[in-house]
Amino acid sequence: MKASKMLISTLKEAPNEAIIDSHILLLRAGMVRKLVSGVYNYMPMGKRVLNKIQEVIRKHMDEAGALEILCSAVQPKELWEESGRWYKYGPELMRFKDRHDRDFCLGPTHEEIFTDIIKNEVKSYKNLPLNIYQIQTKYRDEMRPRFGLIRSREFLMKDAYSFDVDEEGLDKSYELMKETYKKIFDELHLHYQIVLADTGAIGGNGSHQFMALSDVGEGNIVYCDSCGYAADEEKAESKMEPYNTDVVVQDLDEVHTPNARTIEEVSSFLNISEKDLAKCLIYYARDKYVCVLIRGDRDVNEIKLGHALDVAEFELRLASDREIEELGLVKGFMGPRGMPLEIIMDLEIAEQKNFVTGANKADYHLINANLDRDFKVNKIADIRLAKDGDICAICGKPMKGEKGTEVGQIFKLQDKYSSSMNCTYLDENGVNKPMIMGCYGIGVSRTLQSIIDQYHDEYGIKWPVNVAPYHLVVVPVNYKDEEMKKLSDEIYNEYKKLDNEVILDDRDYKPGFKFKDWDLIGIPYMIIVGRRANEGIVEVKDRYTNEKVEMYANDAIEMVNRMIKYQLGEEM
Ligand code: ATP
Ligand code: MG
């Protein structure tokens, strides 16, 4: 491909909204362009990368025996009513009506559709198990679309669904997908951690997430080096620190704490540890306000809180300052004693004696507060977020924290959809039974950006060869120079015979400008044809190490080809 005939959309600066490196580079390298918030168009370079990622996914899914189909993004309300999700899914679901006033949505995921397809196509145990998948565009009206393709409102997903006759079959299908995902993410050169996960809105039991490790990841992982336990912080179990039961219960007292509102302010004013405080938060849960008590140094795990209150994630939110005021409470000085709302208390603080909490009166806190003697609660539950340093529930050793981006998730759905949607089969004895399902997602477009996140430097992207938009770029320092033009053309034509993934930068720009473009786009190899062209000597640059070596043009072609074949795992 000649650069003069290409659409190269590099930018000197990224738009202000891009704050993380991978998003900045995605835009600067011209991989995508934003259409509206959370919606992107793929430009030629980005589309090539996207295609290559899909090829890797397809290869391994096909090898695992999964069958590819392609469904519409448009889904009728009726199927979502059958599964019971039309009302449960919340505002993330993009709903619309057709001209006949019929309700539809743009699929955020396809459980309903796949279940319906198999329900209609498969009647007998003889046709099971089955695993079908697609690579298709999904829509989710995310509350906060951000970080480019990491959290967008339209994105490409590979979603697969398995159908088995029983749990044992599901376990096998699930394990096969877990192994397949490992092969996929290994081949995509991602560094990742597999963690136990919550099953969220999809439901069912048993789930793992594939988290691409990232300093800017939205997901927090806790893992234990000793026993290998790893879980999403939302799911992670941790043991409570052993509590000293000999502590003598002290008399309740009210203390003046002028202007000490936050956990830090109160603990420093009273000269106590944050662990000796009970933090009091007000949540709005579906249709009522609830008071949440948790240890001062802890954060609430909203997934666990949702489970404890039996409300969905989207039905739960922190109350605003105004709502707190309207409830007659004083922010910064709230506590369980005299609290007019239902109270839910975390297990850990419930075990604790003599803690400090708000007195429900401006500028006052209570010291030596104790559950039951000084106040009652409606429920005690594990609602805290696990974190770095927590004790592993399996082996008792301290766990570590790490951040990651979820690039894939697998679920055991069991009969959640097949029972409600009547997706059944006849077994050997002619008995009708629900199929036992699993579902398996990979965020294809998110994966593209996660690769950038793990493979870049200050100059741009460093694509691994198998997903790079092209393998090699030949850059003449000055294409108008006879000798340079001749040698560049020769190299380009020779290399093209070996591998079509080559660009000739025949553009009439300063060499520095051209080099910058290719460093930014992240082409793995560059052959620079400069002042020694008349001797047949060129420079080869490896984008991964940024090292350059001089050699004869023929050797350069041979070496680059060998390196690329090697990295693609192909025989010479
Ligand atoms: P998250 O917790 O990040 O919102 P999720 O658990 O809701 O994701 P799944 O329903 O498991 O997502 O979807 C399968 C995969 O699709 C995810 O693992 C992720 O890689 C990708 N994905 C989900 N939401 C988005 C999004 N808004 N933008 C890009 N990719 C997404
Ligand atoms: Mg997920």
C-alpha cells in the first residue's frame, strides 16, 4: 500500500476529553474517530486491527467447536418480557418504538435471542450439546461513557452461548470456554488475571472474569499469592480481622466535634484510628432511603449491598446532600442512634465494641457506641469491599490488590433463561427438560484498546505483530531523490512478494514527520532508506525496542520477514 493513497488520520494532540494514554493514542493514531459520546467510527488502521483481533477470536472459537452465526441488534420487547428483563434492565437498555408502536431494544447482550433460536431449532437431546457465537455490535446507554472504547455506548462483542442437557455438560462447556479464552488472550499478548466474579444482571451461579492488568483499570482485583485465589473486589470474600473479645464495654458519651465531618477529620480530632469509627451513609434503594453503617476505613460494595437489600444495581444510589437534609439528618454527624431509617450494618463493624459515630446533631459525635445497647439495626450483612491487605478467606494469608479492565466474562447461566423462556429438549425417555446454559463474552473493541494500554511508549502504540495494522513500513528520507526512490521501490516490491502487509511512505513530507506518524501508529518494523541508498544500505528499526541497525537492503528484507514470520508463529 502506498501511503499517498491511504487515509492516515494522525493527530498532534488528542481532544481534551481523552485522559488515559490508551484513549489518547487511539485518537492520535487515527484508529477511530468519535461520532457522539461513547460512539465511534473505525478508521482504516483501526478497522484492520479490529479485523485481526476478530480473526484470533474466531480461530479459537471454531477450534473449540463453536458455531458462528450473526444476529440483528434489534430485539423485540416480547422476548425480554419472557425472560423478565424488560423491566429489570434499567436505563442502560436502549429502547425504541417502531411506526406501529411496538417496543424494541438495541441488544446490550443476546441471551434472549439465542435462547429463542435454540428453543425453535432444537428439540432433542440428540442435538445437544451446542455452542453458538457471534461477533456483533452491542448497545448500552452507559451512565458514564468514558475512556474511548473501554466504556462506550456502542461496542463490538463476541458473545457465545452453550446449551447442554445437564450440569455436568455445562461444567465441560464452561471449562472448554475458559481454556479457549486463555488461548485467545495469550495470542493477543495480553497480561491478564482470571478472577471469580459476581454474576450481575445476568444471574445464575458461577462466573469468571478475564481482567487485562492496567494501572487505569476500573476493576479492582484482590488475589492471594499463597493459594492462587483471585476475585473481583465486588465478589471477593475476605476473612474478618480477629477481634479482641475481652474489650470492656464503656459508657456511651457525647463529645463536641466542631466542624469535624469526614472520617479523616473526626479521627484526627479525636486522635483515634479510622477503624474505630462507624461511617454512616444514606442510600436510596428502589423506593426507600436506607442507612448503611460500615467501618471508617472501608468502602461499601454496592453489589453486595444490592444483594442484601434485594434490589438491582441500577436501583441503588447514594442520597444527595439535599435529600439528606430533607430527611432531617445532618451530613457529617449522622449515626445509628435515633436514626429514623432502616439500618443495615456491615458484619465487621457489628462485631466491634466502643466505636465512634455521629450523634445526629450538628458538631457532635458519640463515643463508645455499641450495637444493641445503644441502637438496633434491621440487618447485619457482609457489604464491604475487599482490598489490598485483607485476609484471604481460603488460606488466611494477606491478599494483594491490583487493577484491571474486564475484557471477557464467562457465566454459568444454568436454566435461568431456558426455564423462563421454555427452551426445552426431550431426553432419552421422552421427558421434557430445560436446557442448561452458559454464556461467554469478550469485549472485542475494548480488547483493542487494552492492547494499546499494555503496548505503548511516549511515541505511540507498539502493536504486537499479529494485530498490527501492517507489519512493515518502508520510509525513504526523500522520495524525490532518485537513488532513494529506486531503492525504496525495490524493497517495497520485493517485500510485497513475501508479505502483503507493507506500506511505502511515498508522501512528500519531511522525514521527521513521517517517522513520527509510523511510531504513533505503531507499525512493528520500519526500513529507512536514507543517504547511503547509493551503497544499497538502509536502516531497520524495531518499534518494540526502538533500536536501529544498518544493513544491506536484501538482508533487511530477509531479516524483517524472518522476524515477522517468527512472531506470527509461521514456519519459514
Ligand atoms: P462492565 O462491568 O465493564 O460494565 P459487563 O460485566 O457489564 O462490563 P458483560 O455483560 O460481561 O459486561 O459483557 C461482556 C464483555 O463486553 C465485557 O467483558 C467487556 O469486555 C465488554 N463490554 C461491556 N460493556 C462494555 C462497554 N460499555 N464498552 C465496551 N465494552 C464493553
Ligand atoms: Mg462482565
